[in-house]
Amino acid sequence: MICCIGLLAGFAIGSFAGGPWMWIAPVAGFIGGLAIDTKVVSRISSGKSEESCPRCLPGGGKDEDEKEEK
């Protein structure tokens, strides 16, 4: 999804700048967006997000047993 936004932004910048940027900017925008898309998808598929962070859980990610021992 972000690669499409990068492509459209590249077309806008390329048409404004003109010359070789008319071809360079869309490609650069698409590649940048694709890199961001890949990173986001890999983070989601591996389960690494803010919700799965143990420090973000109530009690700092400690189990009930660890709380009772103190």
C-alpha cells in the first residue's frame, strides 16, 4: 500500500521537477515504499508489535506467580 503512495508522490515530484526526475522520482518513491511495506509486513507476520511487547503488558510482563513471591 505504501509503495503505491510512494509511486504517486514520485510522479507528482517528477512532474514538478521535470527532466530526468520525471522517471527517477517515481521509481525511487516506489522502491522506498516497497521497503517500508516489507518491513511492516515482516513485523506483523513475526508477531513483533507493541501489543506483544512483554513490558507493555500490565505488571511489566510478570506472571501472577512472580508477583506472589515478593
